Amino acid sequence: MRFSKILLTSFVFFVVFGLAPKGVWALDATDVADSCSDWTTMSGSLKHEFVLGDTNTFDFILNGLVPNSTYKILFREQQGNYWGLKLLAEEQTNSAGSVHFVINDSTIFPETPGNKKHELILNGDFRTLKKHCVLWNYSVTAKGNCEITTIKQERNGQACFYNNVADSNSCIDRAKSSSDDMTVIVKNIRKGNQLYTNEKVTIRIDGRGDDEVTTTDGAGSASTTHKVSSSGTHTIRVYPGNSVTSIGKPVMCEKSFRVSLDCDNTCLIDEPEASPRSDEVVGAMFELCTQITDKDLQAECNTCASEGEGGDENQAGIWTAIGCIKRSPTAIIQRLVTLGLGIGGGVSLIMTLAGGFILTTSQGDPKRTGQAKEMITNAIIGLIFVIFSVTILQFMGYTVLRIPGFGTP
């Protein structure tokens, strides 16, 4: 009996600690220095803002550390009122006190951007009481995009529009006087699916010498005026933020255009039609989604509730606490089965742990021992049913009852 209790206790500890996320650390915030600048210098591939969906990597060298010592890089993310920690890398410094880290762990660049704070923490020997310091902080944002819809110039009291290089009727004249301004209008400025409203943007012609900073309106649009005094091909680029904070940030959209030495009487008076966007948000915000305060979740809700291509309402969904559930019978059945399997597995695990606890504390009481054994046996039987339930549901749902969402049509 004593051996079986020890074996069961070992099994419980294996389940609890074996299933826990690897490399997760617990750390008091007061143990972390605000900066590592007192102990090391950092150089390499560094930026404070990463874009969702891009290949994101940290590649840097630390100098000035204790020679031949081990240092760790931890990832710290704020989750509500607490911080989650994860071990990312562990390297040893050389005889000169330098160490090279390359980190491309996808978990530190989350699939869904948000307002969480992200930090890289350095752990090691600083020859002080402190063993941790904040090495770098960064954010992950949704990919920005927009559409440069209009490039025009007022000449002789007439608005002349620019279309593209192939259109011989469109022409932008180089600025010969203070009145030869060129107007640029940008629409559908967004971060992910969220309109970028009442925010600063920089509209830049070629290099940083010709920056115009403006604020987007409630529809995610902005316009600026520029003087281009040299002929040839130029490029308009749109960046988030002002001319200083936009440095190092990704381009939201860009468009090339040509400036002529003299347009003479060439003037395209009809504004070119903007090509439709394949990723443009269609329709107004659904009423349910407006009740969500988090902008990222609000955008996901609106995408979920939107109809699919061709107005197929079966592709639309219902936003719930467990995510988006499409309204097609197949999608509903699949989501319910997935949820049911997860709940069943969780209940089986809890019953096993509870039975193990009762057994280890029964102190030889036959009644409690029997109760614990029965609980563990039922949990194992239930877990077996959960494991094989997919096959059972496949047979009953498709072969017998023909329920949508099981098998192939």
C-alpha cells in the first residue's frame, strides 16, 4: 500500500509539473533594475516596434559583462496586473566579457497585437545584489496599410490630376513658384482592420527632407501639400507618427509618380477612379462589436460578424467569449466538439488529481481509499472515452445520423 501511494504521488507530481509550460519563471518586479546600461552596452539589430506578420528577430551583442560567465535572456510580458516570464536563451561570455544572442522565438511576437508591454530581461552576474535588469522594451503592432488615392496640382485655376506613368494625359509640373503646390490625399489609413483615426501620420516625398505631418480624420484619411522642384520619378510614402517618431517604422503605403519639366497644356481634369481594395473593411461596425472596448478585439468581432464573399451569410459568425463561431452548421458542430473534448479532458485531469490527493491523505482508511480508487478509475475511463470520442462521433454523426460537420459530404 505504501509503495502504491508513493507511485501515485509521483504520478500526480509528474502530471502537474510535466504539463506546466517549460522555461516559465517567477520573479518579483522589485528584483529587476530598470536598465542594464550600468553593466553592459548593447549593439546589433534593435528596434522598439515590430510589425505583426513580419519575420521578427533580435540579433545583438552585449559587451562589458563578467568574462566566462553564464547569462540568460528572459521574455517578460505584462498580463493584466502581473508579469509572465519565459526563458529565451542562455549563453556564456567570452574572455573579453562579450556574448552574442540571436532570438527569433515566435511566442515573443504574438499573433494578435495589443497593448501589452514586452521586455527582454538580462539575468546573470552583475557583481551587485541585482541579478536582473531590463535590457530592451518593445511593442508588436498590426501591419499598417493605406491607399494614396489622389495626387493633384492646381494650374491656371484648374485641378489637374495624376493617374500613372502610362497615362499621357496626366502630368505634374515641377514647382516654379510658391503657388505650384501638389496635393496628396491618402485614404483608408489603418492598422490591421482598425481605422487609424485622429492619429499623426507623416507623408514623405523621397527622403526625409520633404516631410509633412498631419492628423487623420474620423474616416482614416489625410491630405498634405508639397512642392517638388525637380523633374523625374519620385515616391510618396506614408508613415505612422510624426517625422521624428516615424524613424525606423514600416511604410504604411507608397506610390511613385513622375514630375515633368513643363506640362504645357496637359491636364487630366477627371479624377481617376481608385481601384477597389481586396482587404477593405465592408459595412458599418456591428452593434454588438461596439460594446467591446479593446480595439483589437473589436476589429476581430467586426470581421467575424461580416458576411463572406458574395454575401454568403453562412460565412458570417457570432462573436462569443470563446471566440468567433461561424453560423454554418458544420462550423458550429466542429466548435462544439472541440470545446467538449477540451472540457472532458480537463475534468478527467482534475478528477485524477483529486483522487490522488484523497488517496495520499487517507491514512489507511478503507472508505477513503476505496473512494479515491473509484474516482481515479472513473477519471481514466472517462479520459479513454474522450480520446476515442472523435472516432465514435465520426461513426455516429456521419454514418448513422448524417449530422453536418462530420466526415466528408
